[in-house]
Amino acid sequence: MLRRTYFVVASRMVRPGIVYRVSVMVLQAPLPLTVRVAIQRNGVEISGESQDVKEGIPETIILRVSVVM
């Protein structure tokens, strides 16, 4: 049986100059994990952030998208 160990929610729409929020929840993990999220355009990262996430505690990772994309 396949068990899901994490849940990630993010908007599909990304607009320049806004704050972009990614919600992350780790469902199963023996230790805290470092979660990295990034937004890429044409294979080039335009914004990225990482954060430690503990099992069962929802976290919001915030990215700022630059005005010039």
C-alpha cells in the first residue's frame, strides 16, 4: 500500500512583484526535514527558499517573486 508522507499546496498562478505562499505538511518523518521550494522560468530559478518542517506541523514557506521575470 502506498502511503503519502507529505502534502504541498501552492497556487498555479505566479505574478511578478507578489508574495507567493507554499503550504507544506509532512505527514510521516522520523526527523525534521528541510523542504526547499523554488519557482523557475525557462529552467532558471527566479525565487527559492528552504525551511525546516516537523512532522504534523503545517508550515507556510514564503517566496517573493521579483518584478522583472
